[in-house]
Amino acid sequence: MYAERLARTRAAMADAGVDVLLASVGPDLPYLIGYEAMPLPRLTMLVLHRDGPATLVIPRLEVARVVERDDLFAIHGWDETDDPIGLVADLCGRPGTVAVGDQTWARHVVDLLDRMPATRWRRADGITGPLRARKDAFEIDQLRAAGAAADRVAAQLQAGEVRFVGRTEAEVSEEIARRLLAEGHAHVNFSIVAAGANAASPHHHASDRVIAAGEVVLCDFGGVFATPDGTPGYCSDMTRMFWVGGEPPTEFVELYDVLHRAQSAAVAAAVVGTPCQDVDRAARSIIDAAGFGAAFIHRTGHGIGLFEHEDPYIVAGNDAPLVAGNAFSIEPGIYLEGRWGARLEDIVVATPQGPEPMNRADHRLTVLDA
Ligand code: ZN
Ligand code: ZN
Ligand code: ZN
């Protein structure tokens, strides 16, 4: 699997005229060799030559974490008194063009720029992004398992197993996080719980605000699902809506109905060959027609895989057609500032047989007594 990914990356480097690719913190390194760099100041970096070897430069104290694959890459552990930037520069040789991963620490990039002034620098995402965006069968299985685990937590919420009224957003958020771990996630990326007017803020942080009866509650949660062999896992991300402590007002029921129709339409539009922006338009046109266009303030979705947000982006202006294996969220929202808001989100994979949702939990607004 990794041999094939490295081969495809080298072919893409040749097409792009890139001599060396550097992968550090971020999704490229786990994608290429199954190892995730620790997000610390000490440098971990794979030096991948298009027409030469691959070497993982890594702090000596972290060498034991790496699963060795002598056929794919060499390991060069560096000691505390070594100069890892010089090491990487030496391993690079005198390349014309180097591509460096988007999430690489600026401190390392700036030092490398200094050390290699004659080199042209590119973002590696232009090479690895399209490769990572096309999930293979193993990756789709992992996304399915992650989605099913998140679905189980959604079903528990929808069954009323978690009390909302009288608890703070933060308390409910922590409980959702615990349940994600209990259902097989290795760690939790986020657990947004936004009640009442807070639901109008798409990236609200769960606060100490106590949830009252007669309020809307937005729950958007996800994490990294644990893989059987301990290699870096794939992400879940889903949103479901609740009305707690009584019946929802007609006005909100109508708003939610618009959102639900918009989300379903976008999922149905996510067919191989359809430009990403047309999937966005499928959701947006329904929300526009209902008069909520100005309240849908973000793109319809983002790609997902080893990382929470990656290619392809489901957004106006992205005319790239969906290809089989693309995995992405479909998450339109309607946000009325100071009042309430709603979002509905599933992960979907574009397959030759049509869009396959990774999330199947009930899409209806769940009404709970508490
Ligand atoms: Zn987001
Ligand atoms: Zn989400
Ligand atoms: Zn999302």
C-alpha cells in the first residue's frame, strides 16, 4: 500500500517538475509511510527524492515509534546536538524545486529557505492533495467504521440517553467526547454543543452556558477512529440537531425542513463527474429559494480523511469534478444571529455506484423532553 502511494507521489512529482518532497507534521507523512510526526519543535521530516531514495529524519528518541520499512525508506535518527536542518539540506542535495507540506512548522521552513537559497519552493499539497483525496478501498472502510461509530453516539443522543436541560454545553460536550472514545475513536477532534442563540455561531466552543427548556441544541462532533494495526486513523465528523424541553415552534420546524431538504439534495448531487461547486449549489439554491441565502455563511463541505479538513472543498469556485473515492462532508447551515441556527452534516464518499453516506443516523430534528 505505502509502496504504491510513494510510487504515485513520485509520478506526480515528475508531472509537477518537483525534485524533492518534504513531509513533516500533517497528513502527508502518515499517508506516505504510515508514521505521524509528533507536533513538537524537534524536526521530523521525510526527504523523498523523485528519482532517488526516501529518508526519514527523526529525533533519536522517537526512532522506536517508527515501523521500519527498509524497502521503502531509510531512518536517520538525529541527536540533541545535531543540526537536523543541515541534515535535511544535505539529503536534498542541490534540487531545483522542493515541495514542502502545508502544515510544516514555519520555524523549519524558514530555516530551510535560508539554507537552500537557490531552490524554488512549492506547497506539497498541490501534489499530495489530489492523491490523498482519492480514497482507496482500505481508506473507505476506515471512514465507514469512523462514521458508524459517530452514528452510534448520534443514536444515543437521539434516544434521549444524554440529558441536555439543566446541564452546561461543556458538560454535554464532554459526555459526547467520552462516548466517541467508548465507540472506538482513538481521540476526539472536537465536540461542539451550541444551545439557543449560540447555535448561530458555526464554530461555537461549548461554554458554561446552562441549556434551558425550549431551546435548540446543535451537536457537531468527530474524532480520529482507531485502526486495528495502530497506524494513523481516519476522521469522523457529523452534526445533528435537537429541540429540548418541549415542542419546537413552527418557525424553527420550517427552517429545519428547508435545511433538511438542502442537505439531502446536495448528497444526491454528489455524483462522480459533478463539479464540486454544483454540489454546493444544490444545497444553496434550496436555502436561497426559502429566503435564508444570507444566513448560509460557509461552504457546503470539506474533504476528510487522515485530516479533518482537506481536498476536495465543496465550495463555489471549485469546478473540479468529483472522482470516485472522494470523501467529504455535506453540511449546509442556516444561522440567524442572536436567535438560533441549525446545521446538518454527513460524510459522503463518491463511488461509481453513486454517493455513499458514511453517516446514516436519523436526519430529522430530534425533539426531547429534557
Ligand atoms: Zn469547520
Ligand atoms: Zn462537523
Ligand atoms: Zn465538517
